[in-house]
Amino acid sequence: MSKILIRGAKVLGGEPQDVLIDGETITRVGTGLPADGAEVVEAGGKVLLPGLVDLHTHLREPGREDSETVLTGTRAAASGGYTSVFAMANTFPVADTAGVVEQVWRLGQESGYCDVQPIGAVTVGLEGAKLAELGAMHESAAGVTVFSDDGKCVHDAVIMRRALEYVKAFGGVVAQHAQEPRLTEGAQMNEGVVSAELGLGGWPAVAEESIIARDVLLAEHVGSRVHICHLSTAGSVEIVRWAKSRGIDVTAEVTPHHLLLTDEMVRSYDPVYKVNPPLRTERDVTALREALADGTIDIVATDHAPHPHEDKDCEWAAAAMGMVGLETALSVVQDTMVETGLLDWAGVADRMSFTPARIGRAAGHGRPVSAGEPANLTLVDTAYRGPVDPAGFASRSRNTPYEGRELPGRVTHTWLRGKATLVDGKLT
């Protein structure tokens, strides 16, 4: 049906309201709205949010379809309440040309579960030596605005400066994976007490912080935008806070897993906890939560990193780094930020929809839940609590650190431009 009436939903956690969708657009928001032949969704007690936007997703296609495809990844996104995701460039071949980003963009259009905006590589082949076709990717049908070598750091200061200068011309942004490679050679986990006790190679906080410090200064010098991927340390928070106080155009993201998990988990030697950047200390987790609450960290981004079973079911040193996150992100944020009183649901909408859409220039997403706006929406049963069961994931991969862990909240419905992609927790 083209008309849908969402009845009694708490819009952004506020007082219950009715929301009427006609076609692709929200036409009325109020109380006691007549159904007038619309399909009625009873939403009493549930929270209605704008469709979530993930600025950091790995969809793996082309090249690693054994881990994920654009179709399975966007189905996972819809299951998690997302209507738009930004797909990282570390595919095979690398998304460093107009042709590859257009391929990913068209696969997203064909999937129909959420919008896919490709992220272009900063350097050719992610090798850090030569700028990729930034202008051509921006001018392509994909309209790329975000560029990143994520998985690798743009470690050469001159290359990073040139990238910032280039994207400034069309209002783009460079998203930096902050990892000084020389300081992390052989690193397996966070450098600290636990790494010393376990005898695993340490990944020092300064490897992240030194790159962030350099890049915010470069962004200030150039007058361009820089975005910090998966910020993970208390020291990084302080650098970003300082940069913002100077008026530097920097934004930053934190992953759900860095808001919840610590390096103590690594004592199990379970490779499901192996991730880049590594899980840090309780002190870091506290700093990240506080920074997300006060706006120093702008957004939550999943860094959804699917891997096939064989790449995780092995010894720690041989295991791939990364965790899936699209289907559990909102629950983790509810657990760590809402139920702790650090954020209300309006704050969640800001950190997971409004602001990531603004940073990535995702047209039609991150919009208010009001008349005349695109009907990109997600409905959340915040009273639900239950264990995470990866067997029910839509993602092709199952490498979640939350298996069996009880988390709050469950996305029941997702609408992409008025079309239901998830109904009663089931994909359409």
C-alpha cells in the first residue's frame, strides 16, 4: 500500500504521535490522525527515529563476496535500522576509479534495502604513494564525497596534504584511519597491562594519536575537512577536543564495540575480539562515552567488517581483524549511552542519523521526522531485551563479539522512502 499510518510512536523518544506516509514522503505528523485507507502500524511504546546512516561500512564487493555482498550487507543494514551506508574502498579491485565506485553504487540501487554511497580510495591501490582519481570519482554517477584508505593509514604527510587540498575544491572530506605503521609493526592488541601479561605485541595509543594530531594541523593549514575514523583512545579525544576549540574543521566517529568492550576480553584469546584499532582500556571506554555525549565525537559508525568463518576460527595471530556491527549497533548504543543517561533518543538520532548524513552529504537522509520530508524511518522496540543470536543475522558473516550477550532494543520496522524493508523484525 502507498499510504502507511504509524500510530502512537514516540518520535525521537518524545510524546506519542501519529506519522502518515504517502508514497515516498511523510505527509502529516500529529495525534489522532485518521487512517483513511492507510496500512496501520501500531507503534505504541516504540521509538521512531530517522533512518540510521552509517559512515563506515565494509560491504566487501567486489572481490570478497565470501564475506559479504552489497545485497547481504544492505539487508543487514535494513535489519539494524539503516537506510543509508557508506561503503569503504578496500575491495578487490580497490575502489580507486570511477568505474569501481559506480559498480558499487549501482549494486546498491539494485538491492533496494538501503542507499549505498561508495567511499573512494585516497591513494591508488591503498598503497599510499599516489593520489587516486578523486575528481573523477566525485564527478561519476556515484558522486563520491568521502575518501579513505581505511584498513591502511595515509601515512605520508605530503600525500595527506595534497588529498585535503584536492577534496576542498568540491567540499569533500578525507576520512583517516589513524595508525602510524611503524609504531604498530607486529601489533596484536592494545599496548598495556593485558598485552604485557599475555605476551602479545602491543598497539600503543600514540600510534593513533600522533596521526590525528598531524592531520588536524594539516586540515587547519589547508582549510579543508578531515574526519577521524574509529577513534579509540582518551588521548585522541583530547586532541580532537583541542582541534575543535581552535575552529579546525574536524569530525570524528566511534564504533559501538569501542563504547562497550575492553582489552580485558582478549584474555580469552578468542579472535572475535581482534579488531583494528584494538579494544582499549576501561578508562578509554569511559572517555569515548563522555566525548560522544558532549559532542567531541560527532557520530557512531559501525566499521561493519564481515569475515568468513575460517578467517576467525583460528589462532589469534593468524586471525583477521574486524567485527560485524550493523545489526547490533543501535542496541549497543542504547545499552551504553541511553540506559546510562548519557544520551536521550534525540541525541541518538543526531549521532546516528542527522550528523553522519551531514558529514557524508547523504541527500534525503538524516532529515527531521516531519511533514514534507522523505520517509526514511526506523521503529525501535526499546523495551525488548534478549540475547544476540548471530544465526539470525542477515549478514553473510557471523563474527560478532556479542553472541549470547543480552542487549536491549530491537528494530521492528525500517522504511526506505516509504517502502518497508523490515516489518515486525523480518526483511521484506
